[in-house]
Amino acid sequence: MPKYVASRTLKEPLQWNATLIKGDVAKELRKLKQAPGKSLLQYGMGELTHTMLKHGLVDEFRIIVFPFTFGERPRIFEHMGVNTLKLLDIKKFSSGAVVHLYQPQEVT
């Protein structure tokens, strides 16, 4: 699977097998989404996710809940404003983990 990196500080060539997204990240991601091939997948949440939501580039969220806690971290949707999500599916695993599949909804 091709890998892409959005960064303000990294320069090419990258030291691992990935392509650096240059310039307007939203514009470049829109091009990648329209290209033939498989879906794009982003791990984690952060400023890139916020940019993608702002520009309507998120098709779904897969939020995995694991049955344990592990200290303090920032909230995953912190500083992202209000986004309405539609629940599409829930999958339960024997480990106790649960995957919630959501789709962002247009706010009217």
C-alpha cells in the first residue's frame, strides 16, 4: 500500500518508503481520493484529520474501543469543533474490543 506523509518540517527524500505531500494538503488529498485504486486510510487523529473534515475529505471514521485504560492523553476530537456523525455499523470482537463505523454528516 502506498504511504503518504503530510508534514511542514520534513523534506524529501524521506528515510522510509513514503511520498511527502507538498503544498496544499487538502488539494493533494482530493487528487489522491479521485485517483483509481484502493481507499485512503489515516491512523490516529490530529491536525490532518481536522483539515480533512474542514474540506469534506473524510468518508468514514472507524473508532476502536479497547477494554482497558492507559493513562492520560489529549482527547481525540479536541479542538475540532462540532461534527455530526452517523453510526453505520458496530463490530464486537471476542477480545472485548468494539469498532464503531461512523460517517461524517453535512451540517445544515
